[in-house]
Amino acid sequence: MTPRAYVSPARAAAAGEKRQRVIAAAGALLIERTNVATFSMEVVAKAAGVTRLTVYNQFGSRRGLLEAVFDERARQGGLHRIPTAMAIPDPRTGLNRLIQIFCEFWSGDEAVGRLHDAGALDAEFALALAERNERRRHAIKVLVGRIGADLDRPAPRRDDLTDLIFGLTSYPMFRILSSGRTPEATCALITSACIAALETPSN
């Protein structure tokens, strides 16, 4: 039997601390830099006080680093509350809560916008963002399905509503609507638009 490799707890803790330091430095750089094209592994390594090799060993690629930053920002931004929203017995209340969670996430951290900008420059990271957005679509689909059943909406109509609400609750839509509005007013507008879509009778 091949002996298991021993991993020193101290070494593991040090590696974890370095990883968090790199993620924090990358997030700060995304906010500070007006041009995300200048965001690189080398620049992040310097800001975090580690070697370029350390960053590559931890994250593998620019995409891996950006994904880690997004996931950390999602954790800090409250997306862990989504299961609670999904568990609310009334699906309308659950949907309203889901919309609020994403509005707070979109508005609460400038790095989130920078990460979406980075997706326009990095095709691989754009795919990673799309995968994460599909989780939002799935949550919306579940809630719309429950609401649609109550309203006797046919399955194709529910799919249309899912796509519409998915678009309304996206970061690009939030960015557009937030021009000249407070985050609270923007969220209220998105919520009312989603409610109106749900209430529109099927043709």
C-alpha cells in the first residue's frame, strides 16, 4: 500500500492564508484599476506579496483566480442566503427575496462589476460567469414553476417567464437601471417588473 503523504497543518494553514491574501489583493486591484485589461497574475502576485509561481500553483490560470475572487465576493455578498429564499413556503415571497438578494449583491461590491467587465476580455472566464448565472436561472425556474402552477400557466409560458425574470435580475440590467437611481429604487423597479410579468395573462 502506498503511504499517504503527510501534510503539515502549519503548512496547510500557511497555504490557506496565502490563498486568501491573493484573493483579497485581486479583488482590491479590480476595484482600483479603471482598465481590467491590466489585471494580470504578475500584478496580483506583487500586490499580495507572493511569487508569480505561488499564484499559478494556487489558481492555475487567470480564469481560476477570477473565479475564486467571484466566489469569495459571492460569499461575502450574501448569496449563501439563496437556499433560505427557496425554502419560503409562498413562492412569490421567495422570488421577491431572491431578487432582493441579487440586487444587494450587484450593488454592494464594485468588484462584482469589474468581474463582469473581465468576462468581456476573457472568453474562458465569461464561460465561468455564465455557469454561475445558470444557478440563478435554475432558482428562478423553480420558483416560477411553483407560481405558474398556482396560476395555471402552461409549461412554455413558465419557460418564457423564467427567461424574462432571468434577464431582469441580471447584473447588466441592474447596471443599466441603476443610472440615476439608488440601489433601493433600482431593486424596487426590477421587482415590480418581475411581478408585472408574472401577472400578465397568457395569450
